[in-house]
Amino acid sequence: MCKAIEDYGLKQRQEGIKEGIVESIKKFIKKGKLSHEEIAENFDISVEEVRRLAAQAI
């Protein structure tokens, strides 16, 4: 039971980190100072993912 709770907590933390990264990427997109390619390179994600997030941020 304890292992299950630890695993759940780890999953929650990982999701929280991912949400924080996504919000940071959206802020960079809104500022418009970096290209989608530069954002993708800096956050180590695909350009397609940056474009998807850009569409959501509008």
C-alpha cells in the first residue's frame, strides 16, 4: 500500500512539473520574442508541440 501511495505522489509531482513547463512555454509564445524553433530547442520538445501550444494560447 505504501508503494502505491509513493507512486501516486511521484506521478502527481511529474504532472505538476509538466504543467509548469507548459505554462512557461505559453508565456514565451505570448511574448513573441523567440521563434517556435528556439522555444522547442530550449525546452527539448518538438516544434509541432510548440505550435500546438501556441494554438491553445491564442
